[in-house]
Amino acid sequence: MTRQRDRSGDMACPLCDYSATETPIPGQLAVRVSCRTCGVFTVTDSLTFTLPTVSLDDRARLSAATRIATLADKQLSLSEENLHDVMANTGPRNPAEKADLLLRYLARCSERPGALVPLDETRDYPVAYAADADEFGFLLRSLSEKQLAVCREKGHGPATVIGTDGRIREMDEGAPAQYEVTLSGYEYLAARQRAFRGATGWERVDRSLKDAEERLAQARTEEQLQSVGLLCRETLISLAQAVYDPKRHPTADGKNSSSTDGVRMLDAFVATELKGSGSTESRAVVKKADALADALQHKRNADYRMASLCLEATRSIVEMIAILAGKRDRP
């Protein structure tokens, strides 16, 4: 699909090219952009001039990042300095993951079961990380074919008029289609949530480990592969926070561990819960896994093989700690 520029507003959004409004930020060479497609975000003047040279695919990823942030009541600030990092943290997802995201979005926006949720294919595609309206329509049709969400009312585009200057202007907002999550859709989401929570039961651990797995699957650049190391370290810290008890797990020097020193907390946990010679080897494995994640995070030429090894090492530590914590005991 070729995205058309819409000049009916005060400006064209620098990300999606649809009409938007801008507000200068006092004391800064930047503006706050309010866009129906991309949400609310700030962008520096210098980046505004650079964005037209960015590929449509990368701009679609930025649209997704700013729209998702807006839905979470946050506001992204885009600049030439952080542009690469924002795109790296908004990697492409496979169609199945995008469909899941879209279904969760519909369920979250539904006031109650049976309530209709408006969706405009031409303006709401970023909520599912879709590249454009065509991909968004494909995802909606896929949900409908599986009877997970269905269209109850078809929408129509805005009325337009061609002005004397030859520019196309929208005369109204049009009417978005209305979608409903079915009972099968809610059951599907509940089953997915149960499966996700069943990993270890430590939600932050499971969530950050899943994020690391997704990041590895999406990674295309050295920086994206480095971020796998960061997520693995965050997983180990969350794991340590889930099991470490300063009263039960004294450290080697008798001082309480910092809440962010994952290795120190896990070392104390293993030393207490696993007595005997196996304790020393297991504690060494924890330290090696953390060292590998740290090395990956700071390795400028990180590659897929190293990132895969780091993720597998982190998975092994999570499983080992789950065993020691009784998460894998026979019923």
C-alpha cells in the first residue's frame, strides 16, 4: 500500500503523513505532535527534517511505538540521538503475535463482553504493530475467520472534497467499523494467560524471559542483539528478587544484598537451598550466566549465536532456581 499524504490539518504527521496538529514546546527546538494514528509525542525540529528519508517500514515501527506509549498514558520524545534505540525496541513481530496483540487490544478497550469497539483500518493499524492498513485488515480478517473477534458494523471512509488549490481535504471523520470480541476470543485469551503464567509463576520473570525470546526472534542488528543481554540480566534480577529472603539467605560476608544485585542474591539463595558440593558448582553457573549476559550487552559486534547462548544460559538458571524453590516438585 502506498500511503497518501493528507494535508487537511495544520501539518502532516512526520511519521504517518496523515493530518495532525503541532504545538511548539517553549524553550526547545521541538514540537508536540497530536496525531489520530500515532498518538501524542514530541519530536525535535532537526529530526522532523530527517524523517522523510526514513523508510516507510521504520516509520511504521515508530508510529507503533508512539501510539502504544500514548495508550499507556506515556509520551515518547523522538530525537536524532534516540531514534535508533526506539526503533530497536519496537522490533517487527510475526503475524500470529500481531493478531494476539490486536485481540488483546480489543478486549482491553471493550467496556464489557458484547460491547463494540471502533476500529479504523486506515488510522488504527499501529496498535497491532501492523505496517499499514493492508496488514491491519489482514489481521482483522484472520481474527474473524477464527471467530475470535467479528465485525458487527461496517465502517466507511471520510467524505472528501478537492479544493481550488487541488488538495484533497476530509470533510468529516467518517465512521469506523465496530468490532466485538466473541466468547471464543475471551476463552482464547484466558487460555493464553494461563499458559503464560504457568511457566514459573513468577510473573516478572516469565514476562522478561518472554520479552528476551521475542527480542532474539526479531533482532536484525547488533544493537538489537545487545538488548537481549540486557533483558537476560533483568530476568536474573527479577528471579533473584522473587526468591531471595535476607533473613533466610545470608550472603557470604553477612551483609544484606542490594535489591538490584541479582548475582549476589542468587548466590546466597543457592548456598542456603543447595547444601554440599553441588552448591559451589551451581553458584558458579549463576555467575557465568550473568557474566555472559553482561558481555553480550556491551559487545559492540554482538551476533546471533552469542545472543542465543546467553538466552539459553538464562533459561537454565531460571529452571534451576525454580527447581530449588520447589516449583518443579511432583504433585
